[in-house]
Amino acid sequence: LADASAQFGPMPTSIYLYVTDSDAVYQTALNSGGISVFPIMTLPSGERYGGVKDPCGNIWWVATHVEDVPPEEQERRWKEFQMP
């Protein structure tokens, strides 16, 4: 549990799920009335990741592991990372 922050205020719940196909789950959530809170993308850590808020205010984070990235390479990639 955590306190609300400026970036993530009070919310009903937030859940992080690893799935086989995060793109498909993300798109299904949007097609079902969800609102994107984080666009689906591949992060420097090698996770294909996105977030959707459902009509009740819950945030669903979905991820698929797409690449094994050594810690040194992750660090380099995070330094270069920019949100689209």
C-alpha cells in the first residue's frame, strides 16, 4: 500500500498483470470502454507495457516480457529513454 502522489492520486485499485500478448489485452481493454493512462510500448527493461483505466477507475497495467536485457544495457537504455 502507498499514499497518493501528484502523479498517481487516490484510486480504487491498481493491478499489474503479466500476459501472453499485452498489445491484444491493451486493445481489448480500450475497445471495452477503458481509457489509456500509459501507451503500450516496449520499455528499456524488455517489457512490452501499457496501462488502462476501466470505467470504475481501476488501473490495469499489462506487460509481456519480450527481451532479456542485462542490467548494464537496461541502465544505458533508461538514460536514453524518452516518452513518445
